[in-house]
Amino acid sequence: MQKTAPSDLPAAGARVRKLLLDLHYGARSGHVGSALSCVEILTFLRLGCMSASDTLVLSKGHAASALYSTLAVAGEVQEDELRARYYKDGTLFSAHPPPNKISGIRFATGSLGHGPGIAVGLALGSKLRKQPDERVYCVVSDGELNEGSVWEAFAFSRHFKLDNLLFIVDRNNLQGFGRTSEVMDMSPLNEKLRAFGLAVTEADGHDFGSLAEAYESVSQAARNGSTAGIIVAATVKGRGMPGLADTVACHYVPMTEEVYGGALKLCGDAGDQG
Ligand SMILES: [Mg+2]
């Protein structure tokens, strides 16, 4: 698994963004807002950070289209097959990822709050098998932070010194039924995460330079503190969707021609290819 050079990550992210917009426009359905929120995070992890022995757990499984598109740009999934089969009856490329059917996806996720428990189990397994090069990455939505199981996993990661594990919170301040501050306010979030013993830092979740800087600093802090790292990545749900970005409405919405055309503007050259 060859890593993408940092200078090439923005172009790769634009390709991921374009592909998932095409998928949702074709399907006229799906969790497009949630997917657009984590494009750069998934691109950064899968193409910029991960080695062959690493595992990525997308806890917010409803953003599966972003994961499929990232894997396609990484060359792990056939893009033609993804385009032909996404959201169709009987497809493997379903609204939530299926387990052990698609290269790069080991677990079914989307039952919210369960991904961190899977991730800590994997990270502990690597420790017990004395595999220091294996790393685990888990992308969690901020809405999932309402789930007690997530905090149980955080406590577990500190207790078992899982410095081979990195969480990234997709911090878009929205969840399916409202703003996170209104549904269940988890602030002050960073203080709570630190109280659970995690190494915490923040990043702009759409900026590859910011993500790389946070990754370096939190990885070092995690090693120094013998604990898991967590990046709270500021993002915009439905980023680029005209009239829908940063709204509850973009959580699950048919992609109209107008919205599709507007959202393509963030795809740069990838969007110009039609
Ligand atoms: Mg959210």
C-alpha cells in the first residue's frame, strides 16, 4: 500500500469528492451531507497515513459513499463497478458498509457508537500479538459522542495504553435530528476527552496541512502519554452544497441537478472532467 505524497492529497480528495457526488446524483438519494463532511479526513487517513497492516473503522457508517469513493481512488475498489452498482438492489455498495465483502472494509458499521469499541479491540489485539507496526484509525461523528459506548471505548483505550490507535471526530456540529448543541450538548468536548486520558488536538478537517500537523503532534503526545490520540476535526456537513451546507436538511437528501452542479465547484479539475 503506497502512500500518496502530501502535495498530491488535495487532488486525490477532489477526486473522492467528485466520485461520491456522482454516486449520490445517480442514486438520487443517500447520506450525502455526512459523506461530504469527512472526504478529506478519509482521504488523509487512507491515502496519506495508512500502511497495509493498518485498519480503518468508519464508525459513522452512513457515510459509506465517502469510504467507497476513497477506496476507489486508492485503487482498492473498482471505480467502474462502484459507479454501476452503488445503491442498487442486491449491491455490496449499500448505504452502510457490509463486513468482509469489500477490500478495505472489515466491519459493518453504522449502528452508531459501535465503531470505537471495534477499534479498541483491534488495537488491543495488535498489542497482545506484539505487532507494533499495526495501527488502527477510527472516524467518529460528533453525534455519536452522545453514546455511552463511545466513552467506554475511550476509557478502555487509556487503561490499555493503546497508543497505536487514533480517533478522528468529524466535528460538524450537526446530527440527524438537529444541532449537536441542541440534541445533547457535549461541550466542553476537549476537556472531557482529556479527562478520559486521551491525547487531544484539533484540526481543520478539510485542510490536509492542518490534518497532517495535528496527526504528527497527537501521535507524539499519544506515544509520550501511553494512550490513544484523538483529533477533533472541524468540518462542515454537506460542504459545498448550495443552500444546504451546514443544515440539518443535508443529512439525507436527494441530489438535484442544481445542488450537484454547485457542489462540483469544490472539486477543482476533477469536477471539470464531467
Ligand atoms: Mg455530526
